Amino acid sequence: MKAVWIGAAVLVVVTLAASMIGTTTKLGNIIGPVVGSIVTSAILIGLITWENKKELS
């Protein structure tokens, strides 16, 4: 499970760095993709956690 959290953090950092490169100074152009990757990571972690709980019971 630790690898999933590390992967999610790397995804957010890479998305942040990529959205800062070559964008305008509008904050929405930087924050939008980062929020999207955070939501995607949260869904992924939630599904993996749910699957692990299902297998353990």
C-alpha cells in the first residue's frame, strides 16, 4: 500500500511541474490539472483500499 501512496504523490508532483511549464500566469491553468490528479489519486487509493478490505474479510 505504501507504493500506491508514493505513486500518487509522484503523480501530483509531476502534474504540478508539467502544468507550470509553458503556461500563462493564470492560477487556474496550474491548479486545475493538479486538482484533477489529486481527485484521480484519491479514487484510485479508495478503490485499492476497498478491494483490500474485501479480500481480508
